[in-house]
Amino acid sequence: MNSFAFLAYPRDVAQDLGRFAHFPSLKRFPEAVYEYALRKTSAGPAVIGQLTSAQHDLQGHVISLPLTPHQLRTLPVQLIRERVQEAIHCARDLGATVIGLGALTSERPEVGHALRRNRDISITGGGAYRTATVVLEIERLLKHLPKNPTVTLIGSDEVRLAMLSPVLENIHGIHGLHVTPHPEPARLREADLLVLLGDLPGVQIRSEHLRYNAIVLNAARSKVLEPRVLRERSDVILTDFSTFNPTIRLQGGPIHTHTLCPSLTETILLAQEGHQGHFALDVPTQQQLEYILLLLKKHPHQQFEFVSAQHRPARSTQVQRPNLWI
């Protein structure tokens, strides 16, 4: 049986403790109290549950790392690396061949770079799947566009844009493709589909910049569209990746959604293929993007079930702690 592991982090420690420890009063304490407690204690990684699938001979271990969102953003790289390394040792003891770093790669990518020295377990950051969703969503939206549509991508990450460009050029149905980090109003008005990616500081798109009946796929981390676009342009369709229909879905997990984060999805796909070697710890390559797209088509419509560690017999390699974080 192939085995993988995935690192999970608390998004809101107070809310998670109140919900999963069944003590609602714990929600009342401010985040700073829990951050202080975590800083002063030597709490290590905790195996909080398993992911299983009836479709595949595959098992995953969800390992929680006791770091608050603020700590994840602000603690020194060396300290975070040591905490993550403990979790990697735990995953290795559980028999995992692949481990996904979860939110770590988006919050502190430099930590992922420092983990490359691990040679006996594959580590992935989720960047290839995150980029693959852009391709898949563009393919889905093509059926809502006129014949021979023009697609324009805008983003500040020129490396990622350069990687996406040749992949999108091979998609049947795209008549014109424009990829640019510096949008020009005239070029924007040509787009049947406008895709906004990443950080776009200083970019402000107004109603007059958009073509009639245009579709805007917004994956930008900054507010790019003027609010009045929604009021003034009833012909324009705005969409984002919250509507993305994933290949892999989750049942029974201690999270607010049944969809999986990019790092976990990428980890599952690589584990199914028995992948060896680190994957997409930096900006993913075109080859990695195409590989993940291939795996998504090879393994469609999968479903995993989360089983809490509280409801399973203890294993000698597990660190037994309450199911508090995800």
C-alpha cells in the first residue's frame, strides 16, 4: 500500500479548539494566549487522522504542526524548519513516501528550499496543481465563450506566465492568447476571457476596460476590479476559483469544505503514481505542470474519507495528542 502524509496548520486556534475539543468556551480566549502557550511548550507534531479511499490502495496521514498563522509568517526560518523536520521524521516513521507541506509553501517558501536535503522521502509544495487549476478552469470556461475566443492572462509572476503560455497555446479552441505582466487598456478590451493571477499592485480594471459579454476569472490576491464594475456591467461575468470543481473530494474531514487544498491534492496524485524525488518546491516547471495535468485526467472523480485519530487504535509510531488542529 502506498502511503503519504500531509502537514496541516491551525487557521484559528481558538475556534478549532472550541470545535474539536468540544469545549465552546475555549473560543473566547484571544489568539495571543494560545500563541504564547505554544511558544512556551515543546508541543511536537500530532497525527490527527488518516485519509483512506475505497477506490485505491492508498493511505494518508494528516499531521498537525502546532504553529499559529502568525507564527508561521514571523518565526525565523531555522525554527520553522526544525518543527517541520520533526513532522517529516514522523511521516517517515509512518511509512509515508510522499509528504505535502500544505500552507507552508505559500507562507514561507524559503523553508521548503531548506528541506531539500531529505533524500528518503519526497516533498511537494502544491505549486504545480495550483497552476494546473488555472489551465483546467480556462478549459471549462471555453464552452461559455464565443467561437475563436481571445484569452488574456495578467500577472506579476513572469516566470509562471511564461510556463503557462505554451501549455495554453496547445488548448484547442483558443484563437488568440495574450500573456502580459503589464496590461494595456486596448489589449484588455480584446479579451473574451480575462484571467487575473497573483499580486497585481497598481492595476485597476474599470468598466470601460472590459469587452461586451467578457468573462473575468479572478485569481488575484489584490483588489484589481473596481467595485462599480458589478453595478455598471451586467453583461460581464465574474468568477473565481471558489467555484472550481476538483477531481478529488473529501468526506468527513475536520475542515469547513469538502474540497482539498492544492498541496494535499498534489500529494495524493504523486503518491498514487509512486513518484520519487521532490516536486514543485520552487515555482513549478512546465514539465511538472503538464505531469500534474496528465495525472488529473488519469485519476478523475476520486473520494477520500477522513478518520480521526481519536477513533482509531493507536499505532506505535503515532504521537498521541487530541484532535485539535487542522
